Amino acid sequence: MAPSRPGVNSIKAEDFDLNATLSCGQVFRWRIHDGRWYGLIDNAAIRIRQIGKRIEYSSSRPIEPERIRGYFNLGVDLDGILKSIDKDKHIHKAISGFRGLRIIRQEPAECLISYILSSNNNIPRINTLIERMSACFGERNEKLNGVSFHTFPTLKRLSSECEDGLKACGAGFRVPYVKETARKVSSEKGFFDRLKGLGYEAAKESLIGLKGVGDKIADCVLLFSLGKNEAFPVDVWIKRAVDEFYFKGKKSTLRDCASFGREHFGEYAGYAQEYLYCYIRSQKFQ
DNA sequence: TCTAGACCTCG
DNA sequence: GAGGTCTAG
């Protein structure tokens, strides 16, 4: 029997692919060093890797295994979900290529602000922007195995920060969006819980009412942090996939693309979106 | 309702 | 030009 290592926990993770889950673009801030993923969960720095049907993790502060399971959404019946979206040959291939990819349950405030920062921006720059904002305005600095993580700033902090401070991070024209949205959301206690209780359409309407939040970002927040699995965020990659696979190469509008996704795949369209995203990108990058 | 142009910044 | 949104017309 292997000697137990202090601080390292191991939990069962069936039907799960950690790498696919963390590299499919749904979440920011996770980094890989020496075969282990580093990131934050509940403001604790986490180091994690997968070994077969288990995941091994350690953390900068104690964190319940149940919390790890919850974050990676290991409790949901992925097999049932994938069966329900497996409606045609394209999604079928995507599923067989990336089986085990799960939709993470992100912290809503961080998810919302991060995606506001993503508009008209590219991924490397979004990442540095988020890191800079966290370094400047995050409340704590968590360290683990020599890797240091600043916690994501609270909405209160972002709303009270002067525009120049945010601008210095490189957020550009998104600064007023971040500030105004942070102010509005933090002024309503339980804003996200209220949205969780609403249906998809109503919750989406509330989000779109926020500055800097349009269709795509609203769908990302709904899917990645509020549990609305029918959300089908349409970015350039998904549009390419849908136009190519389902519209015979004809260019659709963003709106048509989104409603096609929700109608064709149904209750768990968001999972289909993630699998298609990985699939189309793997094709283009070959 | 719909479309075009502008928008900070630069791994 | 970038994983979009806002605003005007």
C-alpha cells in the first residue's frame, strides 16, 4: 500500500476528463504546471490531477471533497445528458472525442465579470487582464507549491474602484461596463440566487439588462454559473460549427444559430455547445 | 426589428 | 484583428 501523503486527497471521478473540462474554454485562470492543474476554488488555491477514475488534489486551505465534486459537477448523470443530446452524426463524433468533459459550476460574480472582459478581446489578453485585476484588487494571495494566486476581486471592490485603476489593468472600453455592472449586481443582495430561481428566458433578460452583457455573455453566465443547461452561447467557433454541420455551409445569423442549438439539442443544449466547441477547434487546429 | 461602425489594447 | 456589445439610424 502506498504511503499516504500529507495534504493530498483523492476522490472518485467516474466519467470525467479533467483536461478536457479545464481546457475547453469555459473557465479562465486554470493553469497547468508539470502535469498538474492549478486554480482557485472558493478562494483556496488548488492543485489537481487525474489518475484514471480518481482525482488527486491538495489545497492552500482545507476544502471539503464534496466541494470539489460540486465544482466539477461530478454529481450529475453525464451519461444520461450525453444520450439526450446525441441527436446526429456530428455531435456523436464530438461526444466520442471528448467524453468526460463536464460543465463546471463557476462562481457567478467572477464568471460574469470575466466574460464582460472577454468582449472583442482575444484569449491570451483576457487571461492577463484577469490576472492583473486580481493582483491589483483581489483580497488575498493564496500560495501553493510555490505557485501564487490572487483571489478574484469582489464586486464591491470593483464597483468602488476608480476608473483609472481599472483602466491601468488594460480593460479599455470595458471599464465602465465592469464598474456599472459590479455596482448594480452588488447592490441587490442575492441577485444571482434570484436568477437561479427564474426560468432561462427571464434570467437571461435580467442579465442582458446589465452593461456590457449581450446575448453571448448572458448565455455563458447562465450555463457556466447559474445551472441553466439549455443556454447555448454562440461565439465565432460555435457559429462556424453550426453553419458547417447543420446549415450546409450557409451563414446563419447569431440569433438563428442560438435558437437552432436550443431547439435541436433541447434541455442540455449547453453540453452540446461545449462538445461542439472542442470538436470544431480540434479539427481546425489539425 | 435590423445593420453598420466604433470601441481599449496589444501574449 | 480579437471568444462582443453599444449606439445610432
